[in-house]
Amino acid sequence: MLTMNKISKSFITDDVATHALRDIQLHVNEGDFVSVTGPSGSGKTTFLNIAGLLETSTSGEYLLDGEDIAKLNDSGRSRMRNQKIGFIFQSFNLIPDLNLFDNVDVPLRYRGLNTAERRKRIEHHLDQVGLASRMKHLPSQLSGGQQQRVAIARALATSPRFLLADEPTGNLDSQMAQSVMSLLEDINKAGTTILMVTHDPSLAARATRQIYIKDGHVSELTNKNSNLHVVGEA
Amino acid sequence: MLELLARLELGLIFRALMRNKIGALLIALQIALTLTIMVNAIFMMQERSQQMARPSGLDETNTFYLSNTIFAQNYNTQTALQQDLQRIRQTPGVVAVTQINAIPLSGGGWSMGLQTKPGDDLEGTGTAVYMVDEHGIEALGVELIAGENFQSSDIVWREVGSTKWPPKTIITKALAEAMFEGDWKKALGKTVYIDNHQPVQITGIINGLQAPWNGWNGVERSMLVPQQLDGKGSRYFIRTEAGRRDELMPVIEKMLADSDRGRIIRNVTSMQQTRDESYQEHQATNTILLTVIIVLTLITGFGIVGLAMFSINRRTRQIGTRRALGASQWQVMRYFMLENLLISFAGVILGAAGAVGLNIWLVATFSMSPLSPVLLVIGVVALLIVGQLAVSYPALVASKISPATATRGRA
């Protein structure tokens, strides 16, 4: 599903190179629920961005669904994000000027789906997160937990094979966080692969695999799937 | 069609705009104001340009005139005039010369009313009056399209203060049409009345000869009368062979000045210069109007750039999120261009109404012609293009925002 082979990322500012990721080796299988933890500044977000095609690596090979990402141009990466990847952000990243229906509609329009199909998906996924009755509300009229549920509905509406969650519970209270986490577990059980960055060890422990990033290096802490082997560095 | 509109996100853009109305409304009003002023200013420029492009009927490139002012006492003006005209005719390169009472487009001249019937209470058709001799038509370079030229025997002297008019006239086609229900041919041979009661027969029709006043709505209506002014001030109108005007202007001035020390020759002026001076105000007005149009358009353009840049800076993370959700660079660029198009549409609809309203007021107040719908359409299209050009740079900047802004960028 996802293979990273010697992926590195460095940023150069004022002639000083900062190595955010160093020679990452990782393989994620379809249906995995992978949590990514690590201290602040360890490279978690960079790792997530590269995995989600939000930025490109400096070197190495990244295969997503068997496709070499390095061979895709910007349009190709946009298309792949839209068709195969769903995003859940810490700050929800809902568009404040659009109501819930329109927010969920955004990626579907980029997909080029017809109106009827889009409506069907939007209603289904808003219903799935328990917000079908509030589809005409603006994000500002919802609680944080509800907004994150809308973001999840938006991510699921495109039927992604791969869901990337960046601190999805970071801005939620513990009750809301549990609720969102349960939702993510349900989504994973339904077959969607999830890669989740979190600071919360208890949430990370609920994933089937735990990856730890420190100083740009990846190591695997646990793997509940006995048949999987992850190549990593200590 | 609806599917296409849906894919273009027009509904989403519109709904988002409705939640941030103020900036968009201000730009729409600016576009409306620009269109209102621009269309009417262009229309006024067009009217002036059309006026400036009207042919005077004269051979302008080869004609000039001068003033002859006599100061000597006991002077035989009639003999001196004939001698002057004779000397000028004999100058190599001169085609024709006539004494004339007024100069077309110069701003000063004579006017009278012509009536088809005699009577004090009848309203005549206004016309400029040019007093010329039998060389008048050739000297002016006007085209006789019907009837015949004056004979030397037709020419009579007109003393200062006289109100007597000769029995013949040659009139312009426009004057003939004004007097004879649009059919100029009917005018030839007809007797009309000048100064209420004096009969004058139309013996010839010339194609065109403009009056001295370019702003007069009857500028194309002129009449030639076979008269020579007997006085101490006169003007000679001279036509030269093609290309010899500038060479002959000082030659004739010197020749006349040297031939008689009892008068002053002055104001030697080409018809081209007279035309240029006549339309100087038009030119200046057009330049001012053009400047206003350019400045207004630039202000509108910069306003659009400013609003778009502000909007993009405010929505950096939102744009990054859209990119993360699958928007291509082109789709982001298209979003901002369509957003501008919607704002511009609102602006041009308001502006079109404003332009028509202003034009109605101008027509009622200044007797201008109604605005051409084609010009309005051109103005609308031009401003939509200006809007799209202005927003293209900010839209390009937006399209370059990295999708990683969704996780790292500003809120």
C-alpha cells in the first residue's frame, strides 16, 4: 500500500541545512492503523506531509499503491491526493464561509462527480458522523468535536484508501477525543488504512502499529499484526 | 450546463462571497463607477473625434488666408482690392484667390436665415454666409455638384452697413436638404428669401462647406453670395498648387506688403492650422477624458489586485487545505478568477445601469446623442477583461501556495 525507501527531507535556510527526515524505511499494508508519535520538532508533520503528498522528499523512493510518486507532477499528485487520500487536520481546516454540506462537497467537486452522486455521498457521510441534520450550519456554529466529525466526513466522502490524521484529537477535550478515536477505529475496521500522528500515548496505543520518530529517524515500537515486519532504525 | 457550473464551484464561490460582502461590494461599486464614467467618457470622445473627422469641404492642405488692413487715407479700396487679387493670381503656383468675409472653422463669421417663403414671422433655416467672387469655388476648393458658378458680372460691391443682398446664391447640399425636405436636388433654381423679404435664386449647389463654428449643429449649412466687401479690412483666401502652400505663404505676404505701404498684411494662416486651432479644445477634452479613463481603470485594477491579495493572505491555510483535498494549481487559480468574475459581473450590471442613467441625463442636459449599446457592451467586456487581468497575478500567487500549508500554515 505505502512503501518508503530511504526517504529523506532536508530544509535549507540561510545556507544551513536542517535534516527533518533521514533515510526512512517503512512499509504500510492495506488495512493498517498506524500511529506516529515523537517529540515536538522530531519530523512527524514532515513525515505526514510526505506520506500525504503535501510536500516532496529530498531523496528516496516513495511508492503509494504501487505508483512512484517521484514520477508525478503537481497535477498528478493533486489527483492522487483527491482520489486516494483523505486528510484530517488538528485544526479541522473547515472552510469557515461554507456550510457543512458545502465543506464536504469541496473535494467531491475536484473529483468531478455529478451533482446527484455528490449529494448522495455528502448526506451519507454527514449521517455517518451524526451531523446530517445540521448540514446547513456553518462550522462556527458547531463544537470542536462536531467540526472534527465534519472533517472526517469530508475525508471519507471521496472514499479514500488511505486516511492521514494529523493530531485529530489535539484540539478536543478527552470525551470528544475518545469519540473521534472510536470513529477512526470504525473506519479502519471498514478497511481504510490510517496513518495518525498524535502526542497522546493512550490513543497511539489503540493503533495496530506504533511508529516513533525522533530526530528524523523512524522506529517501530509495536506491531499488533504478527505477519508484518517494518524496517526501521533504532 | 448545470453540471459545468457545479464543477466550476460558482455556487460555492457565490455563497462564500455572500458571507464576506463588504470588500466584494466595494470593488463591485468601483467597477460600476468606472464603467459608468468610462462608457460615457468614451462616448463623448467618440463624438468629438467624429466632429474632428468631418470634412470641411475645403482643399485644406493647399489653402491659406491673410488679412489686409488699410490705414492710409484717401485710399481707393475697390481698385486696390482688384490689383491685389490680380497680383496674387499672377504669382506662379497660385491656383485661385478670392476675397472672403469669413473663414470656415475660424470661430467668427456671418450667419443669416433663409426662408422658402417671404415674411417677417417665418422661421428661416440658419446658414453661414460667405461673400466671394467668381473665383470663390476654385479658391476654396469646394465641389460644385449642380448648377453653375457665379459669373464676373454677378459680383457686386457691398458697402459697410449695407443690408442689400445679391439675387443669386450657391448653397451647400446640407442647406438644400434642410430647406427642401431632404431632397437637395429640388433646391436648384428655386427662389428663397433672405432677411425676410429679399429674394435670392439658388443657382448652384456645392457638396460641402463648413460654417465658421464647429460646435454649431448646422455647421454643414453654408451659402456663397457673389459680393465683394468694400472696406478697409478684408481677407484673401488663396489656394496653391499641391504642396506649394508653405513656400507661397511668405512670398505672397511679402509681395503684398511691398506693393503697397498704405496697409498691413497680417494673420497669414493655413487652413490646416485653423482646423487644428478650431479643434484644440476638443483635443484637450479628449486627452483629459482619456487620462480619466486610464486612471480610473488603473485604480480599479489595483483595487482588484489589493482585494485579491488581501483575500489570499487571509485564506492561505484555506487554500492549502483545498490543495490538500485535491485542488490542482489551476483549480485554485480558477477559483479566484471566477470569484473576480462574479464581483465584476455585479459591478458591470450596476455600471451599465449607471452608464445609461448618466447618458440619459447628459442627453437631456447637453443635447448629446444617446449612448450606443455597442459601446456599452464593449465597456462591459473591457472591464471584465481588466478584472481578469488584474486578478491573474494574485490568483497565480494563490495557486503556488503549498498544500503543506494545510498542516503548517497560518490560520
